[in-house]
Amino acid sequence: ISGVTTVSWTTRDYDTHSMHSAGSFTIPVAGKYQINSGLSVGATYSVNQNTTLSIYKNGTEVASQATHIGSASQTTIHARVNDIVSCNAGDVITIRVSSGGTSPSINASNFNNFVSIARVGN
């Protein structure tokens, strides 16, 4: 992870509308979409450092959540971000991460690393 980095998702459980390609998700039908994502980031963290996970639509940040280190040093942050985003057909969604830790990297995890995008309304 260097600066703000687009997460490249390599495994799919299912993709009913063939939305996913090379770390981005192309919206097939206009509407409101519930977007949830989580990521396990390993680094050397100190007090008050953070990792931020963000949702981008067409290259613009639309939601983000920073997870801060409180009182003790640690080596892993489980970052999360969730939002309902209004989209048009053809909009491109990406999940991006940034970290204030030293030498941050994405930890391998079947449970903590995920993205879910579901249409929930018009």
C-alpha cells in the first residue's frame, strides 16, 4: 500500500451481473446500491495512526471510514466502510485504502477482506 491504493479483488464468490473487472465494479442498472467493504491491513502502527477505507464512484470519493489506533501499538487494523450510493448505469465503483502505518500491506484473510455491492432501490 502506497498512498491511496485501489484494492484489487482477486476472488469472487459470485457476480450475478459480471460487474467485477480488475479491481473495479461497473454498475449495470441505475439505482441505489448498498456497498460494504472490509480489509485487514498489517503494518507497524503507533498511537493515533489510522487506516482509511473508502468507496469511490467514477474516481471521486463518496464515503470513507478511518480506523484509529487508540492507546497501544498494534500490527493489524480491520478497516470497514459502508454506505448507500446513488448510481447510474455505467458508473464505476472502486474500494481504496490508505494507511498511516509503517510498511503497510493487505493481510491474506478470507473473512476480513471483502466487498459486497447490492442494488437496494431506484
